[in-house]
Amino acid sequence: MNGPSHPRVAVVGPGEPPADVRALAEQLGRLLAEAGCDLYCGGLGGVMEAACRGAFEAGGLTVGVLPGADAAEGNPYLRVVVATGMGEARNLVIVRSAQAVIAVGKGYGTLSEIAFALRLGKPVVLLHSWEEVAADARVVASPEEAVRVALGAIVP
């Protein structure tokens, strides 16, 4: 077999989002797992943890690419931990590892991941996120629509 067989989708978002954004991320993670996707994220709290919780509880693969060198820093819903010791430079690793990126909520780290993805020509889906970049990304209104658009944009 050459490479992973499941669609690889990054879920990016702030570490301290409001409760409604956290709930959207958890639902998104569950839907991605149910669609057979592997979820990649920054591995910490907030949107990352919520998305991982949803995917983990639905039996999905969750991969956390941590900024620090200590794997114990990852959230409890990670099945695979990559402790990079790279700081925020790990954002590029997350985006490069995925076939599509779904941003949930706003944070400057999230904006950097969106920018990397757009620069690399990766499909970007925005769910209550940086709509200012909407000319180059798809704005969606629900987790269901986010999964549908992301999966539809992945080139086999």
C-alpha cells in the first residue's frame, strides 16, 4: 500500500474558543470520523481537543502535531502524538500532512494555518472562522456542510 488510505483532514482553531465554537468542533470531529477521515490537529486544547474528542469517541484516528517536545502535553483524545519541539512552526507540518483544512473559530495560529494551506493550494473550509479570506476558501454554515465540502475538494 502506498500511503494512508483514509482522507486526511486537518481541523484547526483556537486553543481557547467560546463554548459554541467548541461544540461545533466536537460535532465536526465526530462527523469526520463517521465519514472515515483521519483527523490531524495541533494536539492541544480548545478546538483541537473538542474535535479530537468527537472523532475519538466515534472511533476515528486522531493525530496531534504538538508544538512542544513532550508528548504528555497532548490532549487525552489523541491516538497518535507527534511531539515536534518546533513551536508554532508545527502549523506547517499539520497543513502539509492533510489533504484539506477545516478552520473552526478565529485565532492568529488558525490564521497562519489557513494562510499556509492557501499558499500550498490545499482546500480550505471556514466554519465561523476568518471569512476575510473567503475569496480563496469556502465559507460554510454547519459541520455537516464543512465535511461535505472538504471531502468533495480532496483529489483522489
